[in-house]
Amino acid sequence: MRDARGERVLVIGCGMIAREVLAVKEKLGLDHLELTCLPAEFHFYPDRIAPAMDAAIEKAKAEGYEHIFVGYADCGTGGHLDRVCEKHGVERLGGPHCFALYQGLAAFEKVGEG
């Protein structure tokens, strides 16, 4: 699975959004995109996300992936995930939490207020 330049793109995402990522991949014919996921249960243990992502990115680079995207928002890591992304020169989903992806940022913030 390679892009127009023959390059694969790996999304390392949260298991909670795997179905949606795969649906978008299929609908848009993104055959160059590959997906691997960290366990969805990490939402209950956000301190595990950044170290696991660091290891997953290292592994992906060792496997030859040059284009990696992190399919996580901050998700309670307190900025630790951003530091991992900066270390490896990769980007992540924007926002405070991937639940905001489903609800929209305004609705997510409103739930947090109440």
C-alpha cells in the first residue's frame, strides 16, 4: 500500500477510532494508508499513551515507514504525547481528546463544563 510517490503512510491510532479510520480509507480509496492501533483501554490509563506511542513510532521507523501520523488527540496525556510527536517529527490529531472528534469541540467543551 503506497501513495502516488510509492510511499506508505502509517496511522498509529487509538483503537476507539479504528473503525472510522478504516471506513474513511475504504470510502476514499486510500490504499497507501495502513493502520495500527494502541489499545482503546488506554483512555482509562492516559499515562500509558505517550510511552506506548513512542515505542510504536520507533518500531514503525525501524520497519521503514517514513510517513507516520498519530491518530490521537492529547487524550489526557498532559502534553506528553505532543513531546513524543515533536521528538519524532510526526503530527497528531488536533484537540484535547478524540471524543471531541465525535462530538465536535463545542459540544465536548460544554460536557466538560457541566
